[in-house]
Amino acid sequence: ETVFLYSIYQYFYIFYETVFLYSIYQYFYIFYETVFLYSIYQYFYIFYRTVFLYSIYQYFYIFYRTVFLYSIYQYFY
């Protein structure tokens, strides 16, 4: 009976340990997946923001250059 109870105890102990380790694994997996997705999101956010700012910069650069050239043209005219 003692051996039987001990074997049942061992079985449950192994089972709970496995469940515990699995839950830790799941937790870290979810954590790392979130971090990974967040880092991808950050990367794209920075990339698109840079592109957006650059396009605004280009737009103003073209605009001011045109205005500048036009004012020079007007001056000479």
C-alpha cells in the first residue's frame, strides 16, 4: 500500500512538475512573442515615421526651392 501510494505520489509529482514547467514555458513564449511583435512594430513605426518625415521634408524643400526660384525669376523679370 505504501509503495502504491508512493508511486501515485510520484506520478502526480511528475505531472504537476510538467504542468508547472509547461505553464512557465507558455508564459515565456507569450512574453517573447509579444516582445518580438512589439519590436517589429517599433521597427516599422520608426521606419514609416522616418519616411513620413522625409517626405514632408522633401515636400517643403521642393516648395521652398520653387518659391525661391520663382522670386529670383520675378526679381529679374
